[in-house]
Amino acid sequence: MPQYGIIYIVQNRKLGDNVFKVGRSELSIDEKLEELNGSTENGKFESVAFFVVSDIISADESCQENLASYKGKDPGLFELEFAELMSVVNETIAPYKAFDYERDCLLIGGRSQELGEQKPEVSGDKEDSQKEANNAPPNQAKPTTDALVFLIILIVIGLAAIWKVYYGE
């Protein structure tokens, strides 16, 4: 039976600017980073992107197969430009995505711009793709943290409104 989990993309800059680790986990991205960073003495891994998938084993096997020509020196590491990596991973995991997220919505913080990413072309002409890239928000949100903060704010506002209705203060 398929298992839900994440396909993650992390980077350790000490290994190289275009070297990324792509893998699978049933842990949260933060827990996976703790695990990875606990096993390395050569710099720290940072999260670049992650995708929630409905079948982590099949999605990871497909990613590893499609990225095989980019294998780095160490197992699980791939050497290629970030935009190309995102294109390959997005196309590969599309059948396994657990939610209907907008393309690249789980990029972490402003990391994609720091890496010089430009949205890969999927279809249409170059001019349309460039317009889309220019209209993209400068920093993508980290959904787990931002969603939790937003939810807490809504709860507080709702409780304040209820308090005012019942107690008139």
C-alpha cells in the first residue's frame, strides 16, 4: 500500500553550489534535516524544497531514476543547475502529488531566488514563461509555519469577537 511522505531537496553549500540531495522521508522536513545534519561533519544541509506525495517509494524511485545522469560523487547527491533539478523533480513527482499545490509552491523562503532559479518552461512560448516568472512572488511561503500562524491569528480574532458578543466588552 502506498505511503504518504515527502520528497525533499536539500543542499549543503560546502559540497558545491550546484550539488543537491534528493530523497524521501516520512518525517517532517525539519526532523529530516536534524537527522541529516547529525550525520555530517562537513557543513549543514538546508532545505531547498519539499513535496508531499501519496507514494513516497515510487516517487523517490522515479526521481532517482530520472536524475541518474546527474549523480554526484556521493550516493544520493546530484550535480546540476537548480532550475533544471526543479523541472525534473516536478515532472517526475506530478503523478504522486498528494495535494493540488501550485507548481513550486513549497520552495522554502527566498531560497529559489538566492540560487538564481528561473521558473522552468513547461509549455507555451518563452515570452509567456518570462511574464509568469516576473509575476511570481519574491518569496514563497513556508506553508507549515505560515499556515499555523495564520490559523492562530484567526482563532484569536474569533475568540475576541465571541467575547465581545457575550460579555459586551
